[in-house]
Amino acid sequence: MILKKRTKPRILKKYEALLPRLPPNFPRLADVRHEYNKNKKGYEGELDVDYHLKWLPHEYMILQDVCLKTQERTFQMDNLVITQQAITIVDVKNYNGRIIFDTILDQFTRDDGAIEMGFSHPIAQVELQRSNLQQWLLERNFPNIPIHYFIAISDPRTILKVEGDKEKIAKIVAHAATISKKIIDRNKRLSGHTALQDRKIGHATRKESTVFDKDILEAHGIKEKHLLPGVQCPACGVLGMRRVHTGWFCYKCQKKSRDAHTSALADYLLLVRPWITNSECMRFLKFNAKNVATRLLREYGLFYDKARRRWVQK
């Protein structure tokens, strides 16, 4: 049973909004594209693992994309599987080529055929997630909860190699297609233990889970002035559609749209700030008619805060 379903990550949405609004000569454009591709690939890997986890028995509660806070620390987990026997963290990795776990040197590398590169150790990452989750549960009066973890490799073409203790890695790391069986087998071995308050834990987790977010403009040294304004054509992607009586007109492909501005408003609220004024709306959408701005913002579903003279999300 899926108790919390995955949606497209807010950070990925931000990168999708940001890329078309950066000048082609922006100094850190390559870094932005790299982060976008990394986040997109990670999300695609998570969706692949979701397909395999959905075959778990109905009584297993699955929470996808969980973000919790404990002692002023925010931590995120790709999947939680909660049963009466234990909680299992399933962390997702989407690597191509070959990945090498070296248990002797305690390091993790990837070889994509062109270059071999070191990465943060995924086992250390998921162990930190387990430690944070244990603390979160303790703070909510759920002590002594067994927490296990697996690392799911989403791409079946990825080759797993171990230098050192193969059995140790095999207990933790596997391709996505086998993770469900590993979870079921482990729960069977724990069937004689005291039953957990699985539903209570599951609903508490869903209630407190928030949307993982970060300021990607600050992360890349991007100022508001660097963002290109304008309405993007849904047909050809060019920025700068012209406001006409019936909506928006693209000077490049000559197509018209009645609601192309909605994407531009979504970009602003994602990237710049969670509220907007009439004057900012006219500047960002590149037209000059206050009454039209008011109508568009109201139709978009924003609420006008009279005291602060700005439009906010309800």
C-alpha cells in the first residue's frame, strides 16, 4: 500500500524553470545543466524503483520521497517501507557503466567506460539516514524500532563489482528488481518479534513529511537580474511572446496561446519569491496593463494581500 506517493521533486522543477531563463553566455551555465541532468536522472531512477516496490504485499506501507526534520536537521529518504516487523529504508542510485565497492579501502567508484571517478559512499549516506530516522522516531516516543536499509541500483545494465567482502555488499546492494524479495525475506526472519505500531508510525511520518527544497539560485551564484524575463512559447520554446487581445503571440513560430503566461508565473513563484506584485508581473511577463495583470494573477489562483499589496499563493 502506497501511503505517500512520489511527485516530481521541487528542485528538479526549479532547474527546469531556470535553464531557459539563463543567457547562453552565463558563466556557470554548464554547472546548472550538470545539476539539472543529475537531478533528472535521480528522479528517473526513483520512478524505476517505484515500479518494483509496488509489488510488495498490500500490508506493507510504502512512503515515497520522505523529508523529515530532527534537532534542526533536515534529512531526506527516497523510500520507507513500514511493516509490523521493521522499517526499511530503500535508497536509490542511478549509475551507468560499472560501480565498484571496495570494502578494504572503504571507497566507492564508478567507471563509465571513459573515466573512473570516486563518489560519496552510498552505504555511509544511507547509514546516516538511518541514524537520523532513529532520532526522529525516538523524539516521537517510538523507541527501539528495528531499521534496516537497502541500496537499489535502478538501471539493470549497471554492473556491480566488489573488491573485498562480497557477502557484506550483497546483503545491502542489489538491482531494483530484487529489492522487494529481499525486504519480504528479511521480514519473514523477523516475524517472531514484537509487532510494531506500523500504522501509527506510517501516518505520523506522512503527516510530518515536507517537500525537500533548496535555493538553487544562491547555490549557483545567480541573481534575480540574471533571469531572462518573458513568456515562453509552448510550441517552439522561445522567450518573449507578445501580449495580444486574445492571449499571447510568438514572433518566431507565429503560434498563439491563451495561457502561455501560466508557466512564466510558475517560474517566478518557484525561482524568485513565493509572492508577486502587479508591477513585477508586468515586468516579468513583458507587457504594460495593470488591469490585465490583476486579471491574470486572479485567474492563476493567487490571493491578493491588501495590507502588503501583493499576490500570494493560497
